[in-house]
Amino acid sequence: MASELQQSIIRQVNHYFSDRSYPRDQFMQKKAEEVEGGWIPFSILLTFKKLKDLTEDAAVLKEALALGSDNENYQMNDEGNACRRNPDKAFLTPKELNKRSIYVKGFNPATITVDVVQKYFDDNGFKTVHIQIRKNMKTKENKPSAFVEFDTEEEANKAADSKFELDGKQMEVYTKQDYFEMKNAEKRAKSQEKKKEQDESKSRMEREAMSATIDKGCVVKFSGTAEECSREDLKAAFDEFGDIAWVDFSRGEPNGYIRYRQEGCAEKAVAALTESKKEVCGKVLELSVLEGEDEVNYWIDTDKKRQAIRNQKRDNSKRRGGRGGRGGRGRGSKRAKRQ
């Protein structure tokens, strides 16, 4: 049976040849290419800090690795002086590895290490394959959490369903997939909340700017029009109370707006027409003067409609080639010469 030191050596060499580490380790890849069969000499492995901290003796390394199972990530040669990635083990994809991993939180960030997490799970009856201590991206300090990988997805799910405690406190545990989904949902919610705040701030500034520049008391809202009512009918009914800038109405619609050029005209029109109960196309209209938020909203919507019309005209002009382009009215066009 392997001693604690020998188990640590096996675990460390397994890490060097693991699915997560080996494919990304350019140094080991280069060394493996230098020798037929991909063997990496012990003399190279023993220069790696974490293995070197365990032993600097090739004989101790050989004796420990010989105690490993046939399913380890490494394979030792017959001479007992080199290792390579176990050719019988296919590399797993990151997605497959994530299915075998959990997120665990509750360690002391001041003392958390791979060995601490490893011992914790050993003591709780779980064999780990890989441990990644999470760090604060800005300060590079350790967080109180880690990603822990196991041999199988079933083992990871079993660990995620377990009730772990440390120093009398419940540990926070999720499968790695569930953790990522939870964090992504939090990021989306935070992003949506930020966008909502930005939109509200933009809307508030837009309203404040609009409120400061519009001529107030110029817009009458009406409703209850007859189906045959036209803009001309409405203009004729409202024209006596001031200079009308625009009749915002489409035939068949039940409501619309009359916009005067001068302040005060809207109030005068509403008061007079309400008192006289004057009919427009056989119907008495319900009238009100737009004020406050309703008035600001109307002008904001009106500005948006104007902008949309300008954009449409610009787009149409681009499609026609512009005034001097093909199909336009430049000095070389026949239409320009006839006119």
C-alpha cells in the first residue's frame, strides 16, 4: 500500500499528464516530441517545483509511480526512468471534464491550498483528480472556493449532493455546470438591471430636456371621432381658436391630437368646444389639454416619428444613388435638363 508521500507523488505526476494540464503545457509537449514514444525523463520531471518539493530522488519517484494503477494518467517505461501520457486514456473535452467537476465554497481564503482541499475530500471519502483554487482576478488573492474534479460524472454528482461542513458551517456546493449557469443568470440579471438604469436615466434626461424646450399648452387630445371624420373636418372645427401647426390623425382612428403653434390655444379650444358641445361629423368629441408627463410623452413620440421619417428619406435617397448619383438629379441627368 502506498504511503502518504507516495500517494502525493502519484497525484502530482497524474496532474502533469492530466486532461486539463498536459494539452496546455507547451514545455512538456516539446520534451515529449524530442524522444520517440513521447517519454519524458525523470530528470526533467524532478525539476518541476511541486514534485521537487516532494522528492528529488529518482529512485523514490520510480518506487512511488510503480504503485499506481493501470488507469493513471501517466505510464512509466520498463527502465523506470521516464513517463509519458497513458496512451490507453483518450483525452476528455472541457465539457466532459466540467461534468466531472464541482464548485465548493467555505474554505478559509488565508489558508486554502490544493493540499488543504485535497485532504478535506480525502477525509470525506472522495478521491479527487484535479483541484483549482479560485483567485480574485484583480488582487490575485485566493478566494474561499475551488473547482474540484473527480474520476466520473457520477462521483461529482454524489459530491454535489453531499452536505459538507467545515468548522461548523455548511459548505456551498454545486456541480460546475450548475454553478456556471447560476453565475451566467446573475450576470444577465445584472446586465439587464444596469441597462434598465441607463435607459431610465436617459429617459429622465430626455424628458427634462424636452420639458424645458417645448411650448406648453399647445396640444389638444380628442377621442370619439366618427368613422368618416377627416383631418379637414377636425381642422375646420378647431381652426378658430388659433393657428394649427398639425392635425395628428388618421381617418378611421377613434382619437388623435390637434397641435397649435401658440401657447394657450389648446385650453381655449377645449373650454369653448366643451361648453358648446359642438359636433364634428355628427359626434361630440371628448377633449382634454395635454399637460405634465402626457404632454412631454407626446412631444417625445412626435420627435421620434420625425426622426424616423428623416431616416427613411435618407435611406431612400441612398438607394436611388443620391442627387448626383445614378438615377439622381445631378447636372448630367435628362430629368434635370428637361426641367
